[in-house]
Amino acid sequence: MKQMLVTCGSISSALEMLAKAPYCFSIDKVFVIGGGQILRETLNGPRCDAIHVTRIETSVECDTFIPSIDFSMFQPWYSSPLLVENGIQYSFVTYVHVRNSEDGTIARKTDGKCNDVKSNSNGFEVENFSFLPKMIFEKRDKYMPHSRSIK
């Protein structure tokens, strides 16, 4: 199998490169998993569509933390039931970036194009978040019953 290694000097240059041929034909989603500086550049940035967080409900001594998230820009989409492993309680939570403008339009990339879609009175269109991983998109109502009022 032929492997290719490409390096970029910044998140912006990496995303610009991935949006062009030949990469844009085979890469559907980009996940940023760290380190600290990369997370600081991306978590609250305009290109961040969703944040997938493992929320640990137990105090664990550690020396590394993710940067603060501006939750005024994100809305909960999915939350797993509380899980326990080795006495540590945790859950998986997904937040989606909600972009509103004065005319109620939300810009969303779908099918390789950027579409402007009219939102409902809450400024939130569920269909616009189909970019999420299929499991999270489909299980939303099961774990977030209050989400029905958002549609």
C-alpha cells in the first residue's frame, strides 16, 4: 500500500489543502484530536462544526486540559448514558456549532457545497447536521429527548 505523508505549518493551511484536489474527493470529515495548541486554534474557530467530548464525572489528577469551549456558540446534540469503567464514570457528549444570522440563515456544508438553509424560529435545523457521524446523528432522539422541541 502506497503511503503519503504531507505536512502543513498551520491548521488553516492543512484545511485549505484538504479542501482541494485530490484530497477533497476522498476526505469527508476532518477530526482534530490534539495537541493543546492545535485545539486552541480550532475548538472555538469558525470551521469547527462539532465537538465530541468524553466527559469524565470523576476527579482525576492530570496535567493536561483542553482549552475552554465557548458554549454560547454550541448546542448539545447527543449525550450517551453514563458509563462506568474501572470505577470511573464518563459519558460521550457531542455539541454542534450553531451559526445564526439576522435573517435566520444557517450556512452548512452538505454534499460538497455550502448551502444556506432557512431555519425555524429557534434558528436550528436538524437536517443541517447530517455531517455528524451516522451513529450520533441517528441516536440523538434516543439520548436527548428534549431535542424534539428544538426541531
